[in-house]
Amino acid sequence: MVAKGTTLDEIKSSLDACIGKRIRLKANRGRKRVVEAQGVLEKTYPKIFVVKLDKEHAVKRLSYTYADILTQTVELTIDDDNVEAANM
């Protein structure tokens, strides 16, 4: 889990350790639109991370910034552990 007062670098390093693991995400897209998806944490980059989705439709990958986790726009569940910035 990511503790309160976490920096973007700490969020990135915690996600680096989870590359290749199953992930479930819930993203707030605004105006009561929420995207829920499951997949595998494929890759982390200096500013974003990429999730490869399980579904066989048009969108096969989603990418989000580490700031999305910090601002709680995106909630991740990796192996049944919530990864949130303001958790605790």
C-alpha cells in the first residue's frame, strides 16, 4: 500500500515491483463516468504506467499517470491490495 504524503517517485517504485501482476482498476472519468477494467500491469515509464486489458474489444491498453493515483482519480487493486495515496 502507498502511505499518505507519498511522492510520485514512491508511487512509481511501488508499481515497478508489481510489473506483470494482475491488476484491477477503477478510474473516474468525470460526470459520473467510471471505468472499471482488469488486466496486467505491463510497463512503467517515467511519467505513466500501462495496463494491458483482458477484454478482446477495441481498447487493449490503458495508460494513466502516477498523479492520477495521487489525486485518487484512479484506484488500483493489485493482488487484493489497494494502492492509493491517501490510504492511511
